[in-house]
Amino acid sequence: MPDLADLPVFAAARTRLLSAVATRVVGQDATVEAVLTAVFAGGHVLLVGAPGLAKTLLVHTLADALGWSFHRIQFTPDLMPSDITGTEILREDRATGARELAFVPGPVFANLVLADEINRAPPKTQAALLESMQERSVTCSGATRALPQPFFVLATQNPIEQEGTYPLPEAQLDRFLVGIRVPYPTRDEELAVAALDTRRRSHVAPVMSIEEFQLCADLVEAIPVPPVAVAHAVDLCRASRPDAQASPWVREHVAWGAGPRAAQALVACARARAALQGRAAAEPADIRAVAPLVLPHRLVPSFAAAGAGIDGVAIVKRLLETVKP
């Protein structure tokens, strides 16, 4: 059983990770904190932002800092499911002439998988990630193979380029624990980025073993969440559903609300946020703080809302204003 007295170990690990990421990534402090929250909560991440905001660099740097195996999959319209999961090939033993089918693992067999521009691949290929993300396994030719542990998918998406893209289905969006909108840097940060030598990339040595990561993940699971915080998570999700009990504003602006998995995600991220801040218990304030990460990509705005420029972020902001602990 994890001992919450070990929280200082968690705090020290967080500091080392932040320092390692900062050697390559300028700024983006809120984005880095959100990614760490999701990873320590045990979930996958969807990073949404314009090109050039260091999304790919952040993921690669995190893999280096954790010392994990890392594979990048560049999603394109011609990418096939087997290009992700792997395939069987016929091999011949030159000495005996015997032939047998051998499985060649795809790039999904890594601790950290970067699904770059995931919305550029067709739905059939996107769906190849579903089992991997949910079950942490791959089924090929009737055989199920476990993926390395730990296993995380960090996907990137470009929101401004729509030609030749395929929107992610709601079922797959729900598999991402958090959706993070990566902002543009401040002027001072952009000055620092512009002055970097892009021909060289600093070396990042691992700062945490897999065993230490698992200890931290176990600590997060042990963080207690009081009933009032759990109830607030459930109330936020229920308030987002445009049924008979919903407010007139929600019924007008939301076509599809958050499901029960969203409430679980709110609680898991609240635990991780509390642990990252060195607190031995989560609070309703943690639920509210992680709601903008957990809920927007799980909500489907109505046609009227989309026409008025109201997206999932605006809907969650409204929910937080009207639903109190």
C-alpha cells in the first residue's frame, strides 16, 4: 500500500522533470503541468495547437527525461492500421527451409507513442489506436499481445488546417484523458525561442526510473478524494447533458454532454493535481481546475452554438459559473 508520507519523493521527481523539459522547451509551463497531470493520472493526452508551438518537441523531451522507449507515428491519409499495430510476415529458416509466420511489432509498441497530426489519417486507421489506448494491448491474427508498461499515447492535432483531415470520432476523443490547447508563447518567450540555434538539440538524460514513476503513480491512486469533490465532478458532467433536467442554456447550446467516463477522469486528474502540488488530499478546487482539460473535447456543441462561435471551452466556462460545489 503506498504511503502518502512519500509525497516529498513525488515533489522531487516533479521538479527534476520540469527542469529537464525546460532545457529544450521554452515556456509552455501550463501545458507541461497539464501533460504531467495526465501522465501521472494514467491517461492519454491530445495536444491541440497551431504548428511550431513545440508540441512534438515537448513529447520527445518528456520521453527522454523519463528514459522510456519512444516512437513517433506521422499520421497521413495513406497510413494503414498495420502500420501502427504491426503485421505478420513469412520468414524462412535458411538452414532447414522451414517457413513460419512471425509478428513484426509496429511503432505502437513503446512506452510513449507520439501520434503526430492524428486527424490526418482516415477513421479506420485512427480506430487502430482504440484498443491500444483502452486495453493496452494489440490483437493481430487472433493473438492478443500486451504493450510495454507504462504505455501512453500523446497525440497532436492542428486546428487551423482542415483540408485533407478527418475529425476524430467522439468515441476516440473520449479515450483521451485530457485535451490541452497549446497557446502561443509570450513575447519574451518568443524572443528566447527565436534566439535558439535550431541546428542543435541539447541532450536530456533520464531523471526518473520506471520504478520511481510507478511509485509516483501509485501515490496518485492513493490520494483520497472527499465525497463533496466526487459529487461536484458528477454534477458538472450531469449539468452538461441536454436532457429535461438541464438548464435552457445547455439545451440550446449542447448537442451531446459528458458521460460517466468524464467524471472518472475529473477525479483521476484531481488526484494527480493534488499530488503534484504536494497535498495529501484532493479538493473540489482541483476538480474545477482540471475541468477545462477534461471536459471540452468530450462535449459536442449544438448547431446554434457552433454558428455563434461557442465551443467546448466556452461551454465548460459556463458550467463552472453555474455549477458550484
